[in-house]
Amino acid sequence: MSTQFESALREQAQFAAMNLAALDLCLSLDQSHPEEGKLTPEAIGLAYASVARLMPYLLVEALDLETAAAHRLEV
């Protein structure tokens, strides 16, 4: 049975994973079409910063959620 804490962690992990996948796709497209130059270094930096804020949720998801819930890890 999932607790609200576990459900919230799972939601945040899914959101983080989607953002990471989107960033990877954007960077791949930018590298494959450099002549278009759609992504500026600033935009790439902001995207990485956004994903970096979500990384703790991915790490918690990678852990055993039962242990995470028991210890109420701060993310």
C-alpha cells in the first residue's frame, strides 16, 4: 500500500524523468542541426539547472521507497 509520501515521490520522479528526457531530446536536436542554432548556451544552462533541481527526486525513486518513507528523507 502506497502512502501519500511515496505517491508524491513517485509523481516528482516521473516529472523529473520526463524533464530529463526532454532536455536530452532538445540537446540531441540542437547538436544534429547546429546551423539552426536554436538553443543558446543560456537556454541550455537554464535547462540543466531545472533538471538539477529535480535530480533528488530521481535519486529517491532509485532507492527503496519503503526505506525512503521510513526515514522520511528530505529531498
